[in-house]
Amino acid sequence: MGGKDPNFDVVYLDETRDWIEPGTYVFFQRLKEHGGGYWLGQVYDGWFGFVIEDPVSLRYGMEVLQAIAGQQKEIERFDDSLDNFMLKSE
């Protein structure tokens, strides 16, 4: 994804993980007999949430994660504190 800490993992067929840090995005490889590709989701404490509800290629999934990272930067810049709240007159 271009950064130092990509914050995603790829679990290939026949691999397991003992623990995945909550908040990590994970690609789970699918069998070719079932269409191939990867399930993409995010791991939380006790559950897995799909980012995309359909299987994706690694390339497309990484593009989605880049878009999410870009949106996150915009969200972090948003300031909704009462000190900066202003109504604009027309």
C-alpha cells in the first residue's frame, strides 16, 4: 500500500493465524473451485467484518484499502469542536 505499516495481512490456503491484531484488514484466499480470489475484511475482537461483500483480486482489494486510507486522512482533518463551529449567513 505504499506505507511502512500496511496494516493488512494475507492468509493463503492451508495457512492459519493464532492471533490477528484488531483493526487489521485481512485477505483470505478462496479455492479456485469456488471462483478463486480473496475475501477482504477487517478483524475486530470476536468477529470479522467484510469490507467488500464479493470476492476480489489482491490488486483490487489493495486499491480499495488505499482509498480507505485516503478517506481516513480526510476524516482525521475534520474538526467538529464547538470552538470552531460557525453558521454562515447567505
